[in-house]
Amino acid sequence: MHKVVRLFTPFVLLVAISACTWGELRPKAVNVELLSSADVAECMLLGTATGKAKSRWSASRTDMSAVNEARAMARREAVYIGGNVLVEKSALLNGRQTFSVYSCP
């Protein structure tokens, strides 16, 4: 029993630490806006970004925390490819959501 506790404690700490960093946005990602397709007429399409909720147990969730987790991941990906705007391509489904990434003036 004592051996199980010794192995379980580091695992719980690792999960807790990783959960805290999942949804954090880097400074540039905070500036990525979520707009509608009508708002990007003068912008350049760069590609797509896929955001997903952080755990497989949340794959069926559609609550705002899952939506926010997917958006945060897509914002980080948008910054990586040089974008500053996201437009939803799909709704959140099975914990995943796809966005078009644009660079707008």
C-alpha cells in the first residue's frame, strides 16, 4: 500500500502541473482575435488551426471551459504560423474545433 502511495503522488503532481499550463496563453496569443468570416475580407488566409480540450474525458463536453481550451490552443497555433485572427470553421465536436487563421492589418 505504501509503495502505491509513493508512485501515485508524483503522478498526481505531474497531472496538476500540466493542467495549470494547458490553457495559459502566451502574450502574443492573447492578441489573436476571434472574428466572423465577414470581418476578414481584407485579410490574408494563412492556414488552419485545430484546438482541442485538454483531456480525453472532456471530449464529449461542450461547456465553456472546453470551448476556451480549444480556442487557447488554436490561438497559440495561430501565432506560430503568423496569424492574428481566427475564424471558426467548425463547432466544438468531440473536444476538437477547427479555425481558419488569418493575418489582418
